[in-house]
Amino acid sequence: MVFPVYLWIGPVPLHPHWVFETLAYFVGARLYGYVKGQRPDPIGTEHRWWVVAAAFVGAIVGSKLLVLLDHPQLTADSLAQPLALLEGKTIVGGLVGAWLAVELVKRRLGITERTGDVFAIPLTVAIAVGRVGCFLTGLDDNTHGLPSSLPWAVDFGDGIPRHPAQLYEIAFLLLVLLPLLVARYRRPHAQGELWTLFILGYLAFRLGLEFLKPGDPIGGLTAIQWVCASVLVWYAMRVRLVRRVAVQTHG
């Protein structure tokens, strides 16, 4: 296999990253519309679009900011070429940025309902589709793993077998999709359960996966890992606080 693996429509070559990223957005949007239409919206149409808009803006800002922090040397080298700073993005930054933006908007609007469940399944599928394009792009996408001697290691074109980190992520997303589907369609679930399962599972996975990928660690962890670890610790502390308050209230 020669990377990038172009997709051909007659004589026209299409870059795999563009094809599968576009397909991911399309599939994700369609699934979101389908999932949202299956049950009554707990926050109403007007507020829902404010939440969607906040998620969109937060995802753009977060994905760009974290990729700049994750590659400090490359960012410093690109200061003389501002347009180069517009390239690249990271899913972790997009997810966390969107989450923070949505929570701020909800607080502003006085929304107390948990609103993330409708995003969980569409995001799981969309990220998996997008990672196919990352894999087929090869080294240029900067999502490959470290050199490896494992039998499934992949040579992306530089003669060095590497961890196919993109395929690991696709496999994880397909595995997490099953409990998400079961939770949504086969049993009653608490509001927010699907989003919690998705976001915490994905961040925990990425925290581990980044050890198999090249990076610029700061204090032993890359910027992506610091963000993943911070969110996981924050959530654990939040759950502990809620349980303590519940015990005191009912005790």
C-alpha cells in the first residue's frame, strides 16, 4: 500500500483525508438529526440551536488551541508564517472546547437539563469515519504511532513499521458504540449517561493512546494528555462532591 491512498473518481484523484473528513461531517450531521428526532427535545428548539452553535464555536477554538499547545516547537517555528498556524486540529481539543462552550451557554440561558446524550452516538460514528481518512493519509496526517515490531505494524512510507494508532482508535470507537446503543435503545438511562460514557471513555482511551504516538511531552505528558487527565480528575472530584452532598442531605 502506498500512502496517501488516493480515491479515484475516473481520472480525478481525491485525497483520503478530505474525502473521509467530509463524509464524517455528513454522517455525523445526519445521525444527529435522526437521534434528535426520535425523542422530545428536553430544552426546546430555540435553546437547542444556541447549544449547537456554542458546541460548533467551542469545537473550532478548542481543536485549534490544543493542537498549537501540543506542538510547541512547531508552533514557535510557524510564528513567522501566520497562515501555517491555521493548519491542523485535534479531536480532544474540539470535544473539550465544545463541552465547555455548551456548559457556559447553558448556564447563561438557565438550562439545567443535561443535553449531551444526543451527540454521543453521532460523534462516535463520525470520529471513526474520519480516522479512516487519517490512516489512509499516512505520515502527513501526524496521527500515526511510534515505531513498533508488532506483526500488525504499518509502514506508512518511510520504511519504519509503526503502531497504526488510527486503527486502534477506530476499534475502540466501534467497541464503545455497542454500549451506547444498548443504553439508548435497550434499557432506561439517566439523562446525560450516554454523553458521560462517551466523553470519559474517549478521553481515558486517548490518554493511554498518546503514549504510543510521537509528541512533545511537558512534565511527562503531552498537552493532549494533560487535558484528558485534567477532565477525568475534575469529573471524579465532581462525582465525589455530589455524592458527599447527597449523603449529607439525606443523612
